[in-house]
Amino acid sequence: MIKHYLHKPAIDKAYGQLRKFVCVLWVVSICAGCSNSGSGTGGNSTTSTTSTTSTTSGDTIKIVSSLPMTGSALGQTQSIVNGVKQVLDETKSTACNGKLKIEYQALDDATAAAGKWDPAQETTNANKAVADNNVVAYIGTFNSGAAKLSIPILNQANLVMVSPANTYPGLTKPGKGTANEPNVYYPNGKRNFSRVVPADDLQGNAAANWAKSLGAKKVYILDDQELYGKGLADIFDATGKKIGLQVLGHEGIDPKASDYKALMTKIKALNPDMIYFGGISQNNAGQLIKDMRNVGMTPDKVKFMGPDGIFEQAFIDAAGKDGEGAYATFGGVPGKELKGAGKTWYENYKKTYNVEPEAYASYGYEAGKAVVTGIDKVCKNDRAAIRDAVMNTKDFKGLLGTWSFDPNGDTTLTTLSGNQVKSGKWSFVTVLKAG
């Protein structure tokens, strides 16, 4: 039992003073809550939990990227990360004349078990970025299927996303995907996703026209059943039929199959002069071309073509000698072929990293530059303002020429290229135009 050592009048006086103090604290807390409820959110409590515009970190903000850094895509994605780092090296990791410090973190959206991007990991990365109040931009993703998952998460937090590689049209373009695309990806009604590379409706079109110019007349189409690969194959299919190519068949493959000899034997019996594969290296593109050659479809009689998903060293490593002569389209021009500012960048990249940049290195740089330029226009930790500044990029003088983001978030650049494996390396063949 606790005994009182004060007389009752003294106790009553102390109790009264305590009540007054508690009331003052209560009033102060209520007023503070009222002032916060309208700060940048219009009084919408849902928005205030997802939109981060505070400056609690003082003068430090963060950019993250989310790319498959585990598995055979690493050669390509490390090039993208290197490109982003080049941008930050140029500014000494600052913005707004040194007012803001920029931290950069490269997140991995692949897992060792999958050997490529993993849906759960990409979702985790997006949520991690949203939860960190200091993250103001998200560079990625590499795979369009991954973007489909992360765009809505970031959109609700007003967090801008700039992709150096996503090309599926339905992410941005009305009428180019399913009936509910692209609006389904933007739950808050404002676009937050942009890309510095042309979309597949251009690449698939250019690929079919290039196939015809290479002499192809009868084509069998395969795809890896992913959003990116099937989307490209469908566009190649539709364009091919319009321009007079005979499409002998179109089917999806099992990307985990041990071999495709039965499939290739079936295709050989139809006498194609080209096989087109819509997909990525990590979905067994190397094994496809090996089995194609092993059943007797030789390079002089049956060509093999794929999109930028195979335009990487990983495809050559997987295909070995059977990859010789393979064709690939790319939504841009390889670094070695760039002119002006692009050529200067290319030379700096080789000097810095002592290696030839893979295809998307320049797009990693361009994405990073667009983000930092947007931050320079805002000069504070304000996700919504930075999103708007980046999405409104106009007449940007970059490595790839002068370009803008259109209202959908797509680059206005439309130059593509055709490339071929020669002597075990990808070599530039020609500039391609869609249409």
C-alpha cells in the first residue's frame, strides 16, 4: 500500500494544477493536428499516408534503381547502373548547386532461385522505396512485367519512375494493350512513369519490315509468354501479315524447358526462312537457337531474329557458336555509334569502366540525367513536384539527341537499330525506322 504524506488540501491543489497542464497539452496537440492535416494533401488522409513531401532529412535525398542484378542480365544492368553513376559523378552527387546531396542505391529485383527478375522482389523494392521518406525517384525497371507491378505502388506515393528499358506499349499508350491499360497502372489519376527508350509498337513494326528487307518470306514466331516478349511477338505478327510475310505459326514456349528439339523439328518441316523470337535471353533464347541449328536449320537458310531482350552478351554466351549470324533489333543506337555528346559519353564510359558499354548503358545515363534535371528544377524533397518536373521534360539535349516526354511519358525519339552477331560479338548493321 502507498501512503500519502501530504495533507488533503495540498493534494487537491497539486491535482488541480496537473489537470490544467494536461488540458494545455491536449489543446496544443489538437492544433498541431489541424495544421498538419492540410499540408500538401488537401486534407485527404489517405494521400497523406502515401505521399511524402517532408524535408526531415535536411539536405539529403535519394534515388534508387530496381533492376535484375542477379543472373545473366547482370552485364546489361550493371551497364545501366554505371550510366546512372556517371551522372552523379558529374554533379559530385549533388543538385541545386550543392544545396542537396544525392544518395543512390541500386536495388536488385532478381533472385538466385529465379535467375531473373522476380515479382515478389520487385514489389518489395517498390514498397521499400515508398516507405523511405527521402527517396524522390525510382529508376527502372528492366523488364516490362516488373514495371506493371511497381508503377501503381509508386503512383499512389507520387513517386516518379523513369525506365531505361521498359518497352511494352500498354504501360503508357491507350489502345496499345488490354482494354484497361494503361489507366489501371495509375490509380491516383496522374502519370508518374516515363521511359527514355522507344516502345515495342515501334520496335515490333521495325523488326517485321527489317525481316522482309533481309529476304524473309515465311516466318515462324515464338515468344516467352511474358508481357514484353509476347507483346513484341504479337506486333511483329500483325505487322508481318500486313506487309506480306507468311506467318507459318505463332506459339509460346516453356522458358524452363531443357530443350526444344521437338518444337524445332516441327518448325523445320514447314520450311521457314526465319524464326522470330519475342523474349529475353534469360528465358532460354540461347537454347532455342542451339536446337534450331542442331535439327538442321542452318544460318544460310533460316535466319533467327529477336528484340533487344537478346541484344546482350548473355545471349551470345548462352548460344555459343550457334548464335553466329543471329539478328536483333534495339530501341535506339548502340553506344559506339553515337555522335556528338553521345560519342563523348561513350569514350568517358570506356575510360572509366575499362569495358565496352552494353546496349542500355546510355539509357541508364539518360534516365539518371532526366531525374537529376527534374530535381534541379524543384530543389527540395517534394515527390509530387519532382514527378511533375520530370514528366514535363521538354527539348532535353541528351546523348541520343534532343527529345521530350510526350503526355503519355514516352520519349519522342523513334530511331532504332538492327544488329547482328559477327565473330562472336554484336555488330551494328543499320538504322531502322518504324513504319
